[in-house]
Amino acid sequence: MPTCTKTRYRDRIAAMLVLAQIQNRDKASRPKQEARVYFCDDCRGWHLTSRKRWR
């Protein structure tokens, strides 16, 4: 069962498709723009983040 509250995508491809859709929208509609996808060890799913780099 997922343990985090973020939107979970089942695989990297699904997350990348959503990221592409978001990036093609009008950027003025959202002040924070998602920049990349990442794998979550907690829920074993993929999420979007506005951070450009992983720390």
C-alpha cells in the first residue's frame, strides 16, 4: 500500500507522459512547474517534482 500522499504513477513512462502534458500547458497557469520524474522508495511508484536536480 502506498505510504506517501503524492500522486503515484505506476511506471516511469506514465509519469513522463503526464510531465510532457503539463509542460505543454500555459506556464502562467501554475507558478510552480514540474521539471522531472523520480522513483519513490516509500511507495515504489513514480512522482513528479519541480526540483531540477536530485540532491
